[in-house]
Amino acid sequence: MLQGNQTISEFFLLGLTAVSEQQQHIFELFLCMYLVAMVGNSLIILAIVNDAHLHSPMYFFLANLSFTDICFISTTVPKMLADIQSQSPVISFAGCLTQMYFFMLLVDLDNFLLAAMAYDRYVAICHPLHYAALLSLKRCALLVVTPCVVCNLVSVLHLGLLGLLNFCDQREIPHFFCDLEPILRLACSDTQINDLIVLVIGGSVIFIPFTFICVSYCLIACTVLRIPSAKGKWKTFSTCGSHFLAVSLFYGSVSGVYFLPSSAYSAERDKVAAIMYSVVTPMMNPFIYSLRNKDMKAAVRRLLIRKTYFWRW
């Protein structure tokens, strides 16, 4: 990444606020959120791995979502906490690119996993007799591996185009991590190609799975409405409740960054939206999927009892 004829070696992350008195409160808050997300998602993964009752496609996707959320929140929060403690919010050029790569990869992967979970609910409700055939182990693995490859290529494409830009003296990023939009706004050279790729490729990676989720829920709703009893309708649709809440939380915050025109960009709004989908969503997902799911609650309870018994001995 060049600055005229010189190579840029580092950027400065301005964080969430410039008020020093608030830094310690922000540190404590985000440390708590990070620990809750790590413990909650780890419990989900361990419960699914250790409980044979949860060895099904739905929980396979949930375990992958929890693992992705662990990586997702670990991409940004530890660096931000270290910056607050060290009072030196400097990130190297290589570190910035690495953080940006993993952030874009994981946010897109989260998006595809939510779509895969919507497909699981669609097959389970609309085609229950074909569930085992349509969601075999091979197809489930394919629904996870293929998005990984696609998201990796998209992230590499963004970084490759970013490396072609020239940058001015301004090296301060008005964010708490290296995000693509704030970085592009520091460039002196023309970013039309980058903006077009963000709009077309990046937008497609978000919009296509979101459309797939919406269509899946429309088909599920049509099937549920044909169930004669109100109790049967509620019982069937309640199996989608956790996933619907997770989708609403994720896309409700992502839309604040990706679904608004570039002219409406606001650094403060971008920060709030980024906190919602990169910190709050990974923290809330374990509660959403465990508190509304009897099987998951029972599995977590058995796991904790087993671990407590083991440590006593």
C-alpha cells in the first residue's frame, strides 16, 4: 500500500470514543461481552459434540455458527481491548490487512450459515419425509465448505484491489478495527472500482443468502398455515423461533452498513452497526439458541453436570 513514493507501514485506530474518562468503562463492558460470547459459544459447541441427541444437521450448522462467532468476535475485540490498555492504538499495515481479511471472511460466512440453517428448517417442515436424503452428511459438509471457499475468494478480491490504491498523509481510521469502508475513505486515488466491487460482489454475498432466507420462511409460512390446529401451527413454527431472532438481529444491524448508499455514510453509525453485528450478535446467539430450545438446554445442563462431577474427582 503506497503513499506517493513511500510505503505505508501503519495506521491509527481512533476507537469508539476520544474521551479518556470513558475508555475504562468501554474496556470493562467489551471484556465482559467478549467473555460471555466465548463461554456461551464454547458451551454450545461442546454440548453438541458430546450429546448424541444433537448429532443432526440443524445442530451441525449451529456448531459451525458458534465456532464462526468465536472467531468473528476474536478478530476485533482483543485488539481493541489491548489498544485501550496500552494507550497506543497503532496497527501495522500487515496487521490491518489480516484483520480486514478475517473480518470480511467471517461476516460473510455467518451470513451463509444462517441461510443453511434456514434451508434446514425449510426441509424439516416442508419436506420432512425427505429430510435425511436432502440433508445427508455430505450435503451438510458441502453447505459449509462451499461458502468458506466463496467468502475466502471475495475477501482476497477486496484486499487485492485495496493494495492497488495510493494513500495520503491521513492514517487515522475512525473505527475500532480495520474495516473496508473507512480504509477506502483514506485513499487519494480513485476508488470507483473498489466501490463497484463492494456494491456488486459484496452486496450479492449479503443479498443472495438473505433472499434465500426470506423465500424459505415464506414457504415455511405457507406450509404452517395449512396445518388445521392452532396448536400444531404454533408448535411447528416455534421450531424456527430461535433462527428467526438470530436472523433479525444479524441483518437488522448489517443493513445499517451495507444496505445504505455511500453518500449516507456516517462513521458513528458505522461503529454502532459494527458493534451490533460483530460483538452483540455473537454474544446473544448462545442465549437465543439455548433459552428457546429444550434439547439444547438439556444438553448444556448435562454437560455442566458432567464437568462439575469430573472436577470434583
